[in-house]
Amino acid sequence: MTPSLMIANRQTWFGAGSISQLIPLLEADPRPTLLFSCRSFLGGPIYAALASRLAPLLAGIEIVAHEASPQDIDQWVARWRGKTRRVVAIGGGSVLDAAKAFAALVEHPLPTLRYMEKVGDSRLSGATLALIAIPTTAGTGSEATQNAVITDSQINKVKASLRHNNLVPQIAILDPRLLAGAPDPVLACCAIDAFTHLFESYLSKTASGLSREMSLTGMRLFLQAWPALNGGEDAREAIMQASYLGGLTLSMAGLGVIHGIAGEVGALRDYHHGQVCGRLLLPFLELLANSDQPEQRARMAALAVRLFPESQDSPEQYLSAYITRNAIAPFWRDDLTLSGAELAVCLEKSNSKNSLLDYAPAQRRAMIGAAFRIECQ
């Protein structure tokens, strides 16, 4: 049996209205606290209700408008080193990743690039500020993961992680009410990202019995929530649970070829990461349906028995049809392009890490070509 390591938050609050725990948590342990957030949350009603009590507890606020770059993080570190002892992150995956990276690197001497996977030459020591993570989207699962994703679009053209077990936030607050009011395309793209985390970690060659059970539970919650993402509280609770479980399982088992490609696309184009993953998922399901790899076939059969035993279709066909038929926004229909040169870079740099199969360049080329329009040069 494959051994399994799960590293999780020390405290995880879940449920509608659970953001109300933030003020008591900060008041119980007074220390200079920096808030990372986004304009949509700071301009909304939930922050307005918290602001008068939260403001006196904060040393400052940093607004994250996009996926953080190494330069962004270095600027925040220079501005706040020695001035804050705790970080609160309220926002989507980009906000949470930026806050996780800052919390660690403010305790390290070198620039961000030196610690990044793929391009760095130094390891994180594990030193990090205390971090409270509060997601306002349900997709990345960053509130539960050991990594912070950084996009270097200026120097190395790479999207890579800072990674250490201590990067898992000490406290996570999962309040489904924070998803209310998000646009349909955002909800759909974030949710399909959560599904790809669950699905790829389920199929991972390093998955264990525990991680596979968690992946199956998360996928069941996704299937329940997917048609009603813009509906009531039940769907919001289900997709937030699915996203959290996806964060745990990707940390335990790793991801596969979909994310192996998506990371390279994200370093080249400013497309929504979840949308990229969802568009790659559909041709991957087609590729998977034609696979005769025994372990893949066994896991897909087990998935079908657990999640949709009534279906007469192949599990891959069922999932593809269910996702496209019930999507609240057709994320696969937008005209997203890659140049021929960008395609070549994606093929050169992408990988099948943690996949049960090593997907050949021709197979990855077929996935990319189905997901994006390749511009002729």
C-alpha cells in the first residue's frame, strides 16, 4: 500500500458565517497583522460589516490584483520586513498564494526567485509568519496546500511554486457565504479547477487509499454542486468542501499532465488557470477513454461504481457530458489562442509528473490543440 502523508491546518472553521471567527482569533493573540486581499472583497458588504472592528487590529493592507510575481513579493517583503508578525489572506487563490509566499519570504534573506521551484537554487528553511487563510472562491484549495504558486512572466517565463510543509496556513476559515455574488464564469472556472485537482490526484501514481477516498468524496460533492453553483447555500457549501479536499489531495498525491501543461500555459498567457485546466480536462478525458493502462482502467471503473453507477456510458464519456451539459458558463467555448512558438515551449517544458502514464509529446500536443486555437505564424 502506498504510504500517505497529510499535512493540514491546525484549525479549520467551516460553515456559513464562520468569518465571524476572525475578529476573536485576532483579539485573542494581539500582534501586528498584515491583510492581503482583493478589491472585490474590500468593496463588498461582508468587509464593510467587519471593517470597524478589523481596522484597529491591522498594521496595513496589501491589494493583490493578479497572480503574484517574484517582483511583487520582493516589494512587499521590503516594505513590511520587521513590521508584521502575522498575515491574514482573504480572497481567491492568487491572494492566498501571495500571502503564503510573503509570510515565508519575509523570514528569509534572499529574493523570491532564489527559492522558486524550477529556477531557484535555495531551499526554504520552514520559517514563516502565522497565517490565517480565508478563501472567497472555491477552486485552488490554497488554504490547505503546502505550496504558493508564483508567476514569473518577466525573467524566466515560468509559473512555479514555493514549497514547504510549513506553508500550510495555520488557520483556515471556509465560509460559503463568501462565494455569493461571484460571476458565473468565475464560479465555473474555479470549480473546474477544484475538480481537476481531485481527479488528477485520484489518478496519481502516488495516490494512497486515504487520498483516493478523499478525492472520491470531493468529486461527489463537485457533481452535486456543479449544476447549481449560482444557486443556494447547499451548492456553495458543497463546492467549498470539494475545493478544500482538492487542496488536501493534491498535496498528498500530486497532480498530473493537465496541470503539467496548464502551468506552462499560465507562464505565457494571462488566462484564468481554472479555465485552462477545464479546457485541457475535456481532451484528457477522451485520451483516458482510449487508455488500456490497467490501473487507470481499474480506478475509472471504481469511480463510476461510487459516483454514478446508473450510467451506461463509459466513465470518461459520462464526466465529459455531465460537465458540459450542466455548466453555468461554457468555459470551453471562448476563443483562447497560443502561438506556434508558445505551443513549442509548452511541449518542451510540460510533463506528466505523478501520472500513471508518461504522456508522449504527440498526446500532449493533441490535448493542447483541442483546448486552444494555435495561431499560424
